[in-house]
Amino acid sequence: MSKVWNVIIAGVGGQGVVTIARILAESALASGYRVKTTDIVGGAQRGGAVLSHVRFGDNVYSSIVPNGFADIVVGIEPLEALRSSIQYLREDGMVIFNEKPVYPLTVQLKQQRYPQLADIRSALLTITKNVFMLNASELASLAGSRLAAGSVLLGFMKAVSDIPIPKHHFHAAMEGMFTEKVAKINIQAFEVGFSKGLEAIR
Amino acid sequence: MLKNSLLSNEKGKRVILSGNEAIVRGAIEAGVKFATSYPGNPCTEILDTLISVSNELGIYTEWSINEMVGLEAASAASIAGLRSLVAMKHVGLNWALDPLMCINLSGIEAGMLVVVGDDPQSRASQNEEDIRFLASMSELPMMEPSGPAEAKDMVVWSIEVSERIKLPVLLRATQRISHGLEDVVLGEIVQPNAKVEFKRDERYLVTGAGGRSVRLHENLHKKQELIESIIEQSPFNKIVKHGEEKWGIISAGMGYHIAVEALEYCNMREKFATFKLATPHPLPKKLLRNFCNDLEAVIVVEDVEPYLQTNIRAILAEEGISCRAYGRADSNPRAVGEVTFDEVLSMIKRASGNEQLFIKSERPHVTKFKHMLISRPLTMCSGCPHRATFYAMKRAVNKTLKDKALFCGDIGCYSFASQPPFQLIDLKFSMGASIGLACGFAKSNIDNKVFAIIGDSTFFHAGIPALINAVYNDSRFIVVLLDNLVVGMTGQQPSPSLGLNANRTESVSILPEGIARAVGVKFVKTFNPLNLKEAERAFEEAIGYQGPGPAVLVARSPCAVYVTREAKIKGERLHKYAILEDKCTGCGVCTQHFGCPALVTKDDNKVWIEAEDCTGCGVCAQICPYRAIVKEVS
Ligand SMILES: Cc1ncc(C[n+]2csc(CCOP(=O)(O)OP(=O)(O)O)c2C)c(N)n1
């Protein structure tokens, strides 16, 4: 069986997880692959965790990435990056995540404690050595909107992994899915992430 | 991009579609002209998407008041000669079951598809159930796709079959199918030449003297032979068998792909014959018989209940076939939820006696870091008017009733008030149950003041008969009706109080307080929850009301997500609020007792307002004891 790529996009409602998954799916299709995705959207916009599985290759069976099979976890939020990596990431896989937390309401109410970023990072390092943490929200704001954090991470992923999708297909997918103005911001964000990625592996 | 794909005439083109979008494309290809729905996960996006192209295609689309009415309207359109579709979530079919159990007797005319979104694992529903049982109860064919691409083709095929057998066809799409993307090959768009007319026929007079409905039931039974032969030949049931296999796997929906992948994973593909079963009702008996005949055992892979397994066992017993059928019925207590890769692996292990199979999730860090994974409960959004209502309600209750209050909740965004900081919901059942429960508690002479807490859409869907019950039987309690003008929970579809239809054309705005007065409620009061003083006073008055009948409070303020989106469309700026650093003492009243997500506690305990989240409702400014929150001057 030829390789199936398994990517998990994780975050919380309102961060555009499902949109990022769709960009990846469209880019994979344009690169000649068959694609399947599945979303778990408990409650978008209401602080719930959102998770998308994206699988592409010459032949994909189920849309659900089995536990421990993910090649890459893209976390738009640190805790969600950890949650999905623990369940899905394979031992030598790669996790790329945004260091800007979105605190659950219970943390605000002091009923739960949000783990330290350093602890999240070291927990991830026990699964794989390929752990990349960046301030994607800030980079996205610089590109025009903090909502483009996911696109920053996609660009970073393109630079640091061997994901077999050419850059221009990501751009084209964004142009197809967004209005001109929003597409421009996201492509810019993708490029910022891409350069950061190149820096990180230099 | 999506709109182009839905409208495209390029037959053979490969595009990315979600299951819901693929169902829409299928309906377009089949020439559906009439579509209804009531929103509900996982299939809300079917009508949402269809609305976006309804003008171009001349398709009538409607958000119906509930699933029962939606089903009735769609069957009328079909009886009149228009191909129709109705979409609902699994519990919606519980509501629509009553008319369905007559429409299966009368039959219809033009092709009609009932799409039922099922939610194994109950990710966004009040419960988990298995809707396949309602197909066998209503004796209607049910199809189950294993992915978006197949869903699209199945819609076209099912609508044609429906027209041939003159019965609605059910399509079960689980959340994994509806909310998944796949590359889909576009087909041709047909335009059946529909003549709209009503052809009078005795079969439409289902209820009648002389046992007509029983005769119609007999006719339905007679039709089963035709249905079974169509199902046996459906292009969607797929068998892979070489003849040497000892074992087999039978599965439907996403479970089929999980099963095949699990076989590949443990190099057992050649050892197991596979059967993708796309027709949960009626089951293709002949195919099943031939498949199982020379096998030692089959594994039946399915979500939720062992519906297929028990039916297959019965078929095998009837035919005297010795093949065993393993599945969920074998465990005690029976498994629940979605089937997983690991569950399939252990079933393969069991059937093949191969104890070497390694199950990946048995990994050390799964348990090692679990403690760090704090939960993320759903909450009301920033600026949500419901939060203001509950803040005022809690103050009024604490002042007058203390813990002598009982809160019957309902389904909608306001149900999140069961959590801190409010904890003002004690029961949550199904749509409209709040008022019915309140009627019962109040009449049981319970020593608590009883509240029914319900949203506008839920009230229109299921609450009105219960309110009439309360007036008619003089049940004394307080109805808190949170009217945010939309169906917030499912993505801000318009509700009758908004005064806009599905495709945003003007309609009559129907107000719940008008209905309350019309049915004889004596205490009716409307207030704006964003004005906390006004809101608290309204609650105090309602608590003081002694009867007769219930008191109805209507808290009206539009959904914050809706407000933000409308402002964006119109290019308007919302006036935000900000903290005066020097005045904030870090007392925590706004964050601990109100809990709007836009209010963030900093390391020094002072509060910060996340400007991008603030919708400018201004409620936190009314709460702050130090007047440290002010409207930003722009
Ligand atoms: C029978 C049935 N149909 C649909 C749903 C899906 N659903 C959950 S809550 C809800 C309505 C919410 O609207 P509303 O009562 O106005 O409250 P809001 O979310 O706007 O606060 C719907 C349609 C359901 N749970 N049950």
C-alpha cells in the first residue's frame, strides 16, 4: 500500500480548524491525491475543542486517523496540540503548535489549572523529538489578522516537513476559498510561517 | 469555490465536498425542487448550503418549525409532483415518526428523500440512539453511505427508487459522513419535467372507517418484495471474496473503511472476505446468505447497537447456515458509541485466534500525561445575552428564593447555564421538555419555585402545546423565554421572531409573548437582558406572581454571534469596552460571577478585555463595583 499521509489539525472553536483542514484537503486534491477528512466540532464558537483529521494518498480507507498513526499534528492551541498528540501522534511524528493558549472558562474561574507551556513541550518531547513551538497568533496579527494563525502553522509545516504538496497549491486553495482580501492575509501568513520554518531547521 | 462546485455542469469533474454538501449536490443532480429542514447536528449544513444556491436553481427551501411539519410539507410537495428532500437529525425523526407512519401507508408521487443525520457518540446531541430501528418500524428502505462521494450517488439513486416504489426513502448519514470531506465526482444535473397537481386517490385517506389503514398496511407488505429485489441489486452493496477465505467482515458506513484498514494493518486482507453493506433496511438476504454460506465466522462492525448483527443472525438461523456472526451483541453490557480501529482489531484477533496483534493505543504516554489534559466545557460566547439573563436571574433568586428553586432546562445555548458560574439548570431532556416538566413539578406541589428555561426556537418547535397545558390546567411556575431571534446552537439560522425567512426574505415576526397572551397567560413581561436592573426587576416581579397559571418572562436581545456577523456584513463597527487599569482592583466579580470569555485575568489579578472578542454588550460595565469598565471612545 502506498503511503497515506495523516495530519491532525487541533484547536478550539473560532480558530478556523475546519477551514485549515479544508485548505489542506483542497491542496492535496490539486496535487493529485485522494482525500478524506473528518471533523469533531463539539461546539464551535463556544470554547469547545475542535479536531480535524486529514488523510491523503493514492488510496485512503477510513477518514479517521487511528490512534498513534498521525504523521503531523498541527495545534492552533497548545493544550489541544498536546491532547491530540497523546492520542494520535506516531512515535517519530512531528508536532507544530501555536504557543498562545485559549483558557477554558474553568481556568478563569480557578477551578482547573492550565498546564505550563514548558510542561506541554516536555510531554510532547517524550513522544517525538520533532516538536516545534511558535507564536503563530502574533505572526498572524503581523500578517493582518490573528485569525490567520492556522495559515502560519501550515506554512511552517510546509517548510519543516516533507509533505508532498507544492506551495502554490496551498495558495490556490486559499484564493479559491476566501475573498480576495482574506486570501491575501492568509497567503501572507502562510509565507511568514514558511520563512520561520526554514529558519527553524537551518 | 463551493458554490461553483454545486452549480457546475462539468460532469466527471473531481471536487472536494463534505458529506452534507455532497448530499446537496446529489439533490441538485436529481432535480429536487422542494427542501425543508429543522436545524440539528450533524445535518444542519444541508439546508444552509442548499439555501445558498436555491435562487439560481429555483428550489424552494424552508426552515420548518419542527421536523414533523418539515416532513409533512416535503411529502405534500412530493404528492403534488415535485421531487423533495427533508433533512433532520436523529431525534428529529422521533418527532416526525408520527406522520411518517402514515406516509408509508399512503405513499407519495415524485421522488422523496428523508435524510437523517445520526450521531453515534452523541458529539452534539442530547442523546445517542440508533435510527436504523425506525427504518424497520416504518418498513421504508434505508440507505447508508460510507463517505461523501457515495452519499452523493446514493441520493440520486434513492430519489429515483423512491419515485418508482412511490414511497419515501430514508438516508442515514452519521456525523463521520456528514462532517467529513472527500473528493467527489460530479454527475449530470437532470431536470425532471414536473407537473404540479393533486391526483385524488383513496390511498391518501389513510385514516378511515372499515380498516382502510390496515388494507394500506397490507399493501405496504406486498410492496416489500419489489423493494427487496431493488435492494438486492443496488450498486452500493459491495462484496470482495475470492473463495478461500474462512472469515468475513460485514460493515456499513465509516465502519466498513475502518474494518478494511484494520485488515490491511494486520496483513489479514486475504484471509477475510468483506461485505460493504449499504442498505440497513431491508437487508439484502440473498447476498448475505451467499456471502456467509461457506464462511466459518463473520465479524459485524457497526456503531451503537448490534442492529445488523442480530438481524444477520436471524437470517443465518432461518437459512440453516452454520456461520457465526460476532459483534457488539456478544459483550455484556453491550458496547456503546462509535466503533473504533482498536475495537475492530480486537474483533479480528478474536475471530482469527491471532493473539499477536498489537494495539497501538496501548501506549505509555496515553496514561502518563492524562492529568494535564484539563477539560474544555462549552460555554456561552462572548457578549451572549443569555449570560446577562442568568446573571440577573441568579441575583433575583438568591435574594428571594435562595435554594428553594427548581430549574427545568431545555435544548439550546442557554443549557450551558448548568455549569459554573450560574448552575441554574437542574434537568435537561429533549426539545420543549422544560415546560412539560415544570407543569408536572408544579402540580406535584413541590416545595420549590419551579422555572422552565427555554429558547425561542425551542418554544416554537415544541413548547407551545406545553404552555397551553400549563394555562389550561392552572400550573403555576415561571417560564423564562430567552429570545435571541435565531437558532444560536446550530449556527444562527433565523427563528420566527426574527422576521426573516430561510433566504432572508421579509416575513412576519412572530413574538412568543404574543402567543403567551393569546393562550391566556396572565403575567407576561418582556425585558432587555442587557439592562441588568430592568432584568432583575422583571425576575423579582415574576417570582412574586401567585397565579392563576404560569408567568412568562421574555428576555429579548439578539444572539451576539449574529450581531457581530451582521455588523461585519454591513461594515459597521461595534463599540467595544475597555478596563481603566488604575480603577480595576482585581476583585474578580466580573470574571468569577459573570464569566464572559472576553474578560481575561492577568497575572496581577487585574482584568483585561480581549478587544477582538468584545461585542460591546456593556453588561460587564454594569457589574463592575469600581466602575472600572468603560465604553471605548473611537
Ligand atoms: C428534535 C430536535 N431537533 C433539533 C435539535 C437540535 N437543536 C439543539 S438546540 C436547538 C434550538 C436552539 O435554539 P433556541 O431554543 O432558540 O436557543 P439558542 O440556541 O438560540 O439559545 C436545536 C434546533 C434537537 N436537539 N432536537
